[in-house]
Amino acid sequence: MARLAGVSAKTVSNVVNDFVHVRPATRTRVQEAIDLLGYRPNVVARNLKSGRSGVIALAVPELDAPYFAELAHHVVQAAMDRGWTVLVDETGQIQDRALRARERSAVAGIRQHLIDGVILSPLALDDADVQRYGSVPVVLLGERLGSHHADHVAIDNEAAAAEATRHLIETGRRRIAVLGAQPPPFGHSARRRLRGYRDALVEAGIRYDPDLVVQVLDWRRGPGHAAVARLLALPEPPDAVFGLNDLLALGAVRGLVDAGLKVPEDVAVVGFDDIEESRYAVPSLTSVAPDKRAIARSAVEHLARRLEPGGWTPEEVTVGHTLQVRESTAH
């Protein structure tokens, strides 16, 4: 290639690596030789030489959960902009006995795969785990661990839940049920959302009723549907349901319809995550919409910073959200 372009091997290397100090005419001549010979740089060899693989991992609890699928899409897009490949791994749900072991494996580098860093959405991990098992740069999503060993990117769950509850109150609802409470040591996000819900009740002078808070370990449609039957059996059933994710809320809508009730006329419903399905459900679902694209881009950006030489201080990053009001709460 160097002979065809009439330059040195070093000049070819400078062009391939996009170094700026190459004359335009020389760059054009080398590029023509590259195109003619069909040369493609060996990215793997280049990365190994620099000590990088060009591969990062995204580890989430459930690959078939729409929220994590949509988030993964945005992470892959953000990583592609940096020329990175994303290895996606599934860690499991709360009831999975291997959950914590899989999350520890994630922060340790995904079973010895050659990866540069990990973006992890944990359910069971704690800060001691991150410190003890972390062998690659890590960015945490969702659950707040208060870690001193990783960056953390999330929305303000308390503020978002308070906003959703406040919206229900403004529509005249007073018996607002919640689906998705989870027991310690799990459910950090659930507890923060419950705190926001209670704050909104206090603000409106509405008494907190523990009978209206339903514990659900598996945040899917089926458990949401089943939880509604328990709520409707109460002496004073709810006039609104707040699902701590959209799947619970969508299951609740179906449960209410099966019971002969109308949404929102009899019972209003709000979800959380703003997955695509919620926009096209009947009725369409009012939902808290985290800025998933911003979460992904911020996570990838902070991982890139960790990979740069020099000092590093972990950051807590709060990404914005909006409340998307739709038919499930609007008459």
C-alpha cells in the first residue's frame, strides 16, 4: 500500500489512524490506495495493542422487559458513536437465587470476557460488592447504592413519583393504590418512588393507607392483574392505581376491565417508564417518562471518562423526566 501511494509505511499509519499532521494531497493519495486495495484496519489488533478491546458490557435484570430493551437500544447507539461494541448480559430478577452472583460477575468483567467497562443496572449489589469484585470501570444505573467506586446515572425517582401522584390527586382521586412495593435489601427504586408517593399525599392532606400499597416482586403484567383483584376486595377500593412500572400498570388496567370497571371513569391508572406499548394501549397509559436516551448517553460518556488516563472522581448524575398524560387518567 505504501509503495502504491508512494509514501512511507509510517505515513500510511498516520492516515489510517486519522492523524491531523498529514498534507491533504498525501492523505488523498493514501486513501485512494486504501480504496483500491480494499484495505480494512485490524481494529482488534489495534485495540489489543492499546490495552483496549473496544467492547463494553451492559448488564440488566431482564432482557425481555421493554424498558431494558429500549434502554439497551440507546446504549448501543451511544456506544456505536464511539466505535464500541456492546455485549449485553442478563443478571436476573429479585426471586432469582443467583442474582447477586451474576451482578458480582458483571462488575468483575462478565466471566473473564475481554471488556473495557460495564454499565450495570443492579438489584442486589451493594457498595462493598462493587469495591471487592469490581475489576473494570463501572457505571451504575437505576438503583442508588451510594457507591464511592462507580459513577451513577438515574432520574429523581422521588420527584417523579410525587409528580405522578400529584397528577392523580388533581384529577380528584383520593384512594390511590400503589403496585410494586419490594422488601429490603432489594427495591431501592421502589422505596424511593413510594417515598415520593407519600410526600404527595402529605402535601395534599390525604391519609396514607398501607392497605393500598401492594408488594409485588415481579414487575410484570400478570402480577399487576392479580394485585387489582386484592385491591377491589377491600372495604374501600381504590379510585386510582399507580404502577411502579408500566407493565404492572398495564396488567392493572386489564384487571380493572375484567372486573367490569372503566378506566379512567371508575379508576384512573398511571405507570412508570413510558415504554412504547403504553402509548398504543387501549386506553393509552399515562406514564412517567425517563429520558432513556440521555441516561444511555450519560452512562457511555462517563464510562469513556473512566477509560481516560488520569484521576477520576465518581459522579452522581440525575437525568430528566416528564409525565406523559394520556387516556388512562384524562376523561
